[in-house]
Amino acid sequence: MIVSRSIQAIILNPLAFLKNLGFMHKPTLFAMLLLGSLTAGCSNSWTPKWVQVHRIDITQGNIVTPEQFARLEKGMGREEVRFLLGTPLLQDPFHPDRWDYLYYHKPGKGEVTQRNLTLYFEDGRLARIEGEPAPAEQGAAPGAESRTDG
């Protein structure tokens, strides 16, 4: 019964309840309110940007620029392609005539970007190109287009 009366007192008249607290309880109550308000700032839904946690950009794979992409031509040898684009991210031992250049970018805040460039070789020469280069916002020139040669 005592607990219910104290809860009623807090709900009905919080200022009177605070006045009735002893001197030792006021600093504790103040510390609890301060701690509660500070930890509420860790929420991600309503906090201002300057309070939120910094998230790093994650970039993985091969960045194939539109300039490199434009220089690819059918009939190029494997070494020429490797010199131009670098070592492919995926070289499947079961499909040695297929090279995959994958690009993945996840900004700290924003949309994930993923690009796939697949090169097919026949008799050691580039026969077909599928995919697109890295997007314009990651160092590529505007107007970079997808290409399928085959």
C-alpha cells in the first residue's frame, strides 16, 4: 500500500514529491535524469547528425574507370587486359576463360553500389565483354555506360 501511495504522489504532483525528498536523494535523482538524457542521445532516429556515430565508407573489389573500360577491345590478349585493368577479383578454375571484375561500395550513410564486369576469352583473346565500370561518384567520369559486346 505504501508503494502505491508513493507512485500516486509522483504521478499526481511530481513537484511536491521532489520537495519531500531528502537532501541526499536530490543529487542521485539529478544524476539519474542526466544519465538518462545523455544515453537517449545515442538513439539513431532523432539525433542530429553531429551527434551520430561516424560510419566509414567500405570499398572493395576492382575499380574499373570509364577510361579503362573504353580502352577494352575484342581480340586483346590476357596479359594486355591484365595490364590495363589489373588482376581480376575472381578467376574461376572451372571456367578459366572467364574473368570477373567486381566492385562494391557501401557508404557510411547511403545506398550500396555494386558493379560487375565479366570478360570472356576464347583462344587466349578477349571475345566478349559484359557489365559496366565503376559509377561516376567514385572517380568515374559522368556518362559512363554499360556495355555488352558479344
